[in-house]
Amino acid sequence: MNCAICRGACCETIVIPLSADADTNRWVLLHGISQGGILSSVKVSLNCRCTALTVEGACSIYEDRPDLCRIYPAGGPACLDVVRVRRTAEEYEAIRDEGDPERIH
């Protein structure tokens, strides 16, 4: 993953893992997340640029970032899925490294 070229796609869209419990499902409904916002039955995708993302696309609070940010490593499947949506096909190819995983469904 070439983060310098990407410039923070992962911080423009947040992917939140959901649990199977009713309370989580209630949270999703209360926040007005439509079916179009749901990536799968276990994840929700929200378009919301992080306020800690610098103009250069770097995390200004990297060492003190929230746990939710830490569970998605750069170049991991969730990261690449967000890059695929937020960047052009040409940008995606320039950003993706040879060792990065293939797309997940």
C-alpha cells in the first residue's frame, strides 16, 4: 500500500464492524443508515472525512488514534475496498502494492 499516493482514502470513509446483537442493529436504524450504506451484514460504511486527516492526507494523531482506526491496517482488505471506492481505477493501481490482498466481497 502506497499511502503517500493514496492520501487518506481510509479516513474519508469509515467502515464500522457490526455485531449480530439487536442493540447494534437498533443503533444502525437510529442513525438512518440505509441499505445502501451497508457493505455487508457485518459492516457499515459511512462517508465522513476524519477531522484529524491533514491536507497532505496523513493522520495528525497517528500515535494516539482511536482503536477503530487501528483495526484496519494499511493495505488490508478493508483498506483496499475503501480505496477502490474513493479513488479512480488508475489511482488504485498506483496505490496498491504487489503484496496487497485481492478484493474481498
